Amino acid sequence: MSPSAPVAPAPPTGEQFALHHDGAHGPVEATIVQVAAGLRQLSVDGHDLVQGYAETSTPPFATGIVLVPWPNRVRDGRWTHDGRELQLDITEVDKSNAIHGLLRNTSYQVVERTADAITLGASVVPQHGYPFHLVTTVEYRLTGNGIRVEHGVTNVGADAAPYAVGAHPFLRVGDHPVDSLTITARTAEHVAVDARLNPLALEAVAGSALDLSSGRRVADLELDDAWRVEPDADGVIRTILSAGDGTETELWQESEWRWLQVFITRSYPTSDGPVTAIAVEPMTAPAGALVSGDGLRWLAPGESWSGCWGICRPA
């Protein structure tokens, strides 16, 4: 019997879906991955809008993944529903928390695909600490200057189900070092946390060191923090990363996405060694929402919801 031909290893994030769109400002290209429906790469006319990672790697620091049916943390994985204490699996072992929902290691399935868009779907099934059944989708659609992301959910179970969603992109402004960038967001209230990064209280930030509304240089910040953020006059919430030459990357959120997490690491792994990277995470609810109810949506049996955010290179 002749030996079998060697099988090439599959990427850790599953199938890679390349999207392309001929935009007004040049080609728009993205790579979406099957595991966690993650955004691995996004560029406009050759300028990177997100920090990417190698196809052979798992997503460093949860880069680009979808966070559902809750974003961020649940302290000790415990929450109470109808007078019964529920225990989620502990997935942030060093801090004894349940983090980033239940689909971060799930392979999504293709629902629909074109050259410049893809919809991926996955179910949240009843399990430890979350006895509910949801069908979720994520649509990535390229635009003339970036990407629009729409999250959908339907409760296919027999009981009302709690739901929140977030995403974990790391942003770039082309080749500019991240420490040289300025971040600006209409931050209204900061989420004060304990040593395990679980929420304690909301605090006003106007004029404080945690106020990003007038812009703060990334090099001067050490953040793994969340805020309640305010929309502009048109109802859209915007976070801007800007470089000294005036180029920008914008993350926008619909008005129902009233929460923003910003995480800065100075040890993001790249082929050239560790670099500074900044995650700008749109969320419909903050950490601990299953306990506090802040931003949490309860879906009746058969009820659906959808909401959008996106990343672009402003003209």
C-alpha cells in the first residue's frame, strides 16, 4: 500500500472567506474567518483599518471575534434567573470569570455569500448557566470605504432569553504606529471595575483623565476599560483613531450599541515582534449585564432582533 499524501493543516480559525469590493477610494478587501465569525483583515486602497494576524494563528487577544450572547465578563460566571442561581462555565480562569459569551470557539456556517458580502450563522444551544436556545447570524458587507456588520438573532426556544452582543476588532490607521495615534469618543460614563475587571459602578468622566471626548494620545493610555457613549446629532456613535497627517479610521455604532470597551496591549504578536495594538469594541451591553440588566435585551419566544456597527476610512 502506498503511503498517503501529507494533508496540509487547516487554519486554526477554519475556512477563510476573502471579500472584495471596488470602492470609490480604491479596492476594499476583507478576510472573515469561520471560527467565531471573526474579522481577520480589512483594508481600503491598501491601507489597513484593522490589526490582522497570520492565517496560521489563533486570534491574539480575541482579535475580531463575535461576543454573544453576552460581551465581556460575568463575575464568577454566576447570575440569577427566576430566583434560581445559574453557573456558567469559567472561561477566564485567572480571574474566575465567564468571558465573551458562548460562541468564541464555534465554527459558523455559511448562510449566504457574494463577492463582497457574507452571512455566517451559528446557534447558541441550552447549556451550563444559559438554558436558552438562539439562532444567530453575522453579515459582513463591504462598502465604498470599509465594512458594515449586522448581527441578527432569533429566540427559537420556549422561554424568553437574555441577549447582548459585541465585537472585538483591533483598529489601525494604515502603517502609523498605534502609539502615535489619537483616540476620540463621546464618552459619558466610565465603568469602574474591581481587580478582576468586573463592574462596580458608573462614574461621570467629563474633564477627567478617562474622558476621551477631546482626544487622547494612545501612548499616554493604559486601558482595559468600558464607557457608556453618546451618539452624534445623526444618532450614530463614532470612535475615531487619527494620525498626525490627518488620516483616520472610524468605528461607528448604531444608537442601540451604547457601550464601548477599549483595550490597549503593548505585546500584540506580529512577525516583526510585539507591537502596541488597540481594541475598540462596540457592545450593546457592558460587563456583568446578565446580573445588572444594563443594556440586556430579553427576547420573547420567536422574537428576532438585529443591529449594526462598522469600520470605515472617512473620506
